Amino acid sequence: SYEGLGKYAEVIETLEPLIQAWPQDLAANQMLAVAHQAQGNSQLATKYAEQSRLSLQEQDKIKELRDRISQDCFNPYDHAMLGRILLHILSRQEGINELKIALELDPTLKEAHEDMLYFAQVSGDQELAEKHYAALNTPQ
């Protein structure tokens, strides 16, 4: 029915701007692939479907970092690196959680502040952006 196709148009309208900020977001790419396929645009459906796959290297790195964290949960760098991958590719919320853990373990960890600053800027959270910008520009 046309009403059902209208929902796909809403998905596309909502998610395409998100993909501009988060081009590797797997879930958004998957939803866009389905929406474009439902509307008969197989070229865009294929494009988004290809972007919705984790590479073997990314899968291995996530597994490696999770294994290392299970052995030593107090390594802030591992939490920050896992947070970075999750934030940009798989799950923003999981990524933010890992970055917060990294900063709890080491409040001066530059990598975690950089990713939190990026997230804050893309999300439009000026207060959070200022907090992490200040942390990055505070002499250690």
C-alpha cells in the first residue's frame, strides 16, 4: 500500500542526514538499504547494503579488544579503542559507554576526549563539546 511506502520515505528522510555524520553506522545503512529496496531503488539499496557490513578486520579488532578487556578491565586505552570502533561503526551508545569507562580510568586520556568531542559536536551537544575541548587543551 502507499501508506507503507510513505513510512520508507520517512526512514530515508530521517536517516540520510544521519549517514552524513556517521557514514559507517551499520544499523542506519541496513535500514536505508531496506527502505530503498522497498521503494524500488536497487542502486541505492545495494550501496547502503554494502556499507552495512563489518569487515573481518573490524570484527577481529572488536573481538580482540573485548578479550583484552575481559583479561584486564582497568586498561583505559583498550576501553577507548573499543569505544572508538563502536562509536563510529556499530553502536554509538556502547561506544560512549566504553569511552566513559576509559575516562573514569584515566581522565586525561586524549583519545577518549577526542572521540567524545566528535560525538558531542555531531550530536549538537555544545556543553559536552566544551567539556571535552577544555580537557584536550588543558596542559597535562
